[in-house]
Amino acid sequence: MASLSFDQLVASSSNPDFSSTKCRLGSYPSYRGFHSHSLQARSSQRPLRRTFFINQQAAFCARADVAAVTLPNEIKSSLEIDWDNLGFGYHETDFIYVSKCGPDGEWNKGELEPFGPLKLSPSAGILNYGQGIFEGLKAYKTEDDRVLLFRPEENAMRMIVGADRLCMPTLPVNLFVQAVKQTVLANKRWIPPPGKGSLYIRPILMGSGAVLGLAPAPEYTFVIFVAPVGNYFKEGLAPIHLKVENTYHRAAPGGTGGVKTVGNYASVLKTQLNAKKHGFSDVLYLDAVENKYLEEVSSCNIFLVEGNKLATPQLKGTILPGITRKSVIELAKSRGYEVEERPVSVDELRSADEVFCTGTAVVISPVGSIVLEGDRLEYANKGVGKVSQELYAALTSIQMGKAADTMGWTKEI
């Protein structure tokens, strides 16, 4: 089987599988290899056939170019934001991006609209059956006033995998990336100053068409909104405190734990809120089969450090393939660390030198302590460990344009 990298995918604009005007009915490229960081394209002798049904008719949504849009005149008043105390919260910005795909299989030309509510039928697929996925990525302003995106093609590919899992039309990588760029530029004044935060970008793909019986929606909406954000945890780059959850589980084998579907997050709210009531920052989940292997925190991946070795739970369908996770693995290897992706037993928490979380929102968040079976395990003297600090500094320097991007991760707008 041939293997296509993301760079090859983006560069191959002439490849009909990925960027043709019309996707071929009944034939679609396989993205099963996403979890091993490559695309597995089946040979012509064994074509992969994937269909989904809209009103009992199979149809694939075609590529739509991002429209050249004139910004609406409606601009909100001057900003009143305390950049030094931004936090990770909601701010209504100027514009959102909206594109729709109907039963005819065509994505319309997306356009920017003034920020505001979306109109949905009470029978929308997203509201009744949770047919929706989302992404999260960031834009940074550099000291020389450039705007950088961090690995947007990775988010585009992850959304393709999620859309396929939930029987939704996929958006080509170039459409996704161009839509993100337009949305960021339209809201450029909301990007925090260098070192004060970032512009969080939230693309959403949902079944917006009306359905009553259980079936894929007849219409889909792709929307992007943005918000300026600071640190996800109020501690910032300071240790957070976790508890191991032994009763509830985030995901099960064969489910949707490996894709960024909306339902994955509502199910963790109960345990997360309970943990916060008892002074913890969040919850660390175990596997649903043996209840002995680490999976992830509510919205981020987990790493253990012992000496020069990093270990993180392997991707097996129950853990989200985090883009920051992937970046940390690649960055750590480039700096001489040994990295293992494998089943990680909960008992390994007792011997770890450091523990840290990774995610778009948190970037890298060191863990100061974890409560396991009544025992409080402490790491790096309840401070920021050497490895956590090193990787955080290296990663954020690339994201913010402070260091040369030798990894080729950032995209300037």
C-alpha cells in the first residue's frame, strides 16, 4: 500500500482523490493510517468503498473553493480586553465563517458573516443525534507582527477522520486551511499581543438539516469562530493536580473516543466538576476494559517521564490523536529523548519522575501531583520538571515565531 504524508496531500492539488471538483461516488481514499501519522491509500486492485446516505441516496460532498469575500461593514466597537488577565474564556469577536453542503453533494462557497447566532431546526441532526465534530487550533502574533498558524493541515485531516466516522461529508484539506486563514484575518484585531495569549480557532462540522428518524442529516454546516485566549488552566505554566478516575470512563473500544465528536466532552463534565469541587484541576481516565491502563485527561493527552525516556498511551481508537501530542513526540525525539507509545499501566505513575499533559488549549501542562487509590503522588517537587520546561519552551518558541521553525510546523498568513 502506498503511503501519503500530509505534506504530499496538501501539495497534490491535482490529485482528484483530494481536491477534485467532484468526489467520485462510491470511491474514497482511506484515512485509517492517520493514527500512525500517514495516509494509507489502497491499491487500485482493492479500492476502498465508503458511502453515506442522505435521504436514502448515496452522495459525496464535493470540494468548494473558499469564496473571495468582502468583509461586511458591521464591525464592533473598540476592544476592551485586559490582555494581562485574559484567561481561557468566551469573547464575541467580529466574524464567523459559514459554508453549507446539501443533498446535492455540493459545498457552497463559504463566506464570512457578522458574529451571531446560527439558525437551526429543532430537528437538526446535531441537536437530536449528536452528529457533529469540532477542532481546535491557534493563531499567534509574533514580535515582528506576523500571524502564524500551528499545523492547520493536521486539524483538517483529523476532521476528515471524524467526519467519516459520523457519516458526514468531508472538507478537503485546502478548503479547511483557507477557511481558517480567512476567519483569522477577518478577526485579526482580536489576536492577543505577543506573549499575552493566542487566537483560539474553533471549526465545527455538524448535521444541520432536519431529521426525525435515526439517519444522517440531509444538510451540513461548517462554521468557524474564534476567540482570544490566555492560559487554559489558571495556574498557567505551573503544576496542576489530577485524580485518577476509577468509576467512570471517557471511552470504550469500538466507540468514538478516537475522534473529536461533541458527545465525548459532555460525558466527562460530571467527573470533572466533581474533581474541581475537591480541589483538583482535572481527572485522569483509565481504560474501560481492565481499568488499569492510562488513557487521557478530560481534554488532553498524558505523558510520563522517567530519566531520558517518555511514555504516552498508544493510539488504539479510545484516545484522541492529539496534534500537540504528536508534536511533542516529534520534538522530544529530535532532542535526543526516547519516546514510547504503548500501554501505560496506572502503577507506572508511582515511579515517574515527571508527568505532563498536552493539548491545543493547554499546550504543555506539568502535573504536580496525582491522587491514586488514596495516595498522593508528587512530581518534580510539586514544581515544573526539567523535561516539561524544556519541551514547553521549545514548542512555544516555534508556535510564537521566537525560534526558527526547523520542523516546518507553522504557516504564516
